[in-house]
Amino acid sequence: MSLDPHEAAALLAAARRERRTLPRFSDEHDGVDEAWGYDVQDLDRAARVAAGEWVVGAKLGLTSEAKQRTMHVHQPIVGFLTDAMAAPDLGGLVQPRVEPEVAFRLGADLDRALGRGEIASVLDGVAVALEVIDSRWTGYHFRLGDVLADNTSAAGFVVGEWRGVDLEGLANLAATFAVDGEVVSTTSPAAILGDPSEALVHLSRHLEARGETLPAGSVVLAGAMADAVPLTEGRRFEAVVEGLGSAVLSTL
């Protein structure tokens, strides 16, 4: 039995309002695939905009080979960011986690597929970021269509100081992710598709295929540099990338 995308979007919105999780749709319904997931995500985005939010950017997920293997998916996935996510209500989340990321800011509209060598021409800033994720699916157990319908678990983000764009060598900068001053991950931006610029390449192809435009000024979260850790009260999370800066999220 299939599930209408409109019904799925309504079920996900209700679960978000009521701070509860759901069993994954793919266990009970046919056709919960990539195309279906993006259809539900589009309806969610339209509903949020109609309610007064506005889209401020995009995010990439499944940008590590390990996560792609786990999901049996061989390319990243794309979600959207809204202004409400830039100041998330952490108390309204159910099973929040935090992960360290690299963020880009567009200096020009992005509406066509770009090659790796063209990426710098559409950027005017790069920064360290932290993303807050919060899945509607109990225990973060989902398949591809489920996570796309849930907007790739996007719940919030914090961006550090914007720096000038220098993509040369960015992938190999040393990075750490710390909780309460204790390093829990040592990594680098290369954990994101081998080079975080590749996230922009994928996003540009995604937008062109869908006939969409991400306007200048938009924020793009390129993907996680390390595994997410639970977000709990009374803690301080910090991502640091050598030569690029840091991003901090505190619940103290």
C-alpha cells in the first residue's frame, strides 16, 4: 500500500509539533523511494514558508563513504535550511545530535551544474559550522525515502566567523570536535566527499535537475566531518578547523 506524499508530510509535521517519533514509513508502505522522499520534502518546505519561515540555504547529508555504505546509497542527499533553524528551539527537539561541518556562503545565484573548478566563482565565504539534527524516525532508523521526507533530519545550525574563500588545501586542514573541552573526534574537511567543494558540485547538479535556484547569500552546509554526538543540556560543543576558525554551541 502506498502513502500519499501530502498525508506523509502532515504526519511528519504533527510528529514534529508533538515532539514524538515515528516508525519508518518504508516498513509499512510501498514506493518510499528517493523521488517520493523529495516530493514530501517539497511539501514540507512549502508549508513552512506559508507559515512564515523562509529558506536561507541548503544542506548535504550522507557525505561520507561509511554513511553511504550503511544506507546503500552512492551519492549525497540534499535538504533545506530555514531562518528558524538558525535559532533552533532546542527544547522542542526529541533526539537531537550535533555534528561538525564546513559551511559555504553563496556570492551568486546557484542554478546550474558546475564543475569543481567553477565552485569558487559562486562563493563569497567559508566557515566552520555545527549542525543540529533531530530525526522523526525512532532511533534514527530510516531508509533513503524516509530521511529525505524528513528533510534529512535538519533541525538547526550555528556558523562561525565567515572567512574569505580559499579552496586550495581546505580539505586537508586539521579539525577537531570537542564536547566540554574534551576532543571526541580528530578529523579534517576531507571527510566530506574527499573535498567539501564536491558537496557544492553535487548540489549544483541537484538544483539544475530540479529547475531550482539557490540565491546569493544562501548558506550551504557541506556535510559532517565526524559522527554526530547527542545534544544534551549543560554542555558546550565546539568544532575547530585549523586556519579557518571555530563554531560553538552551548546549552549551559
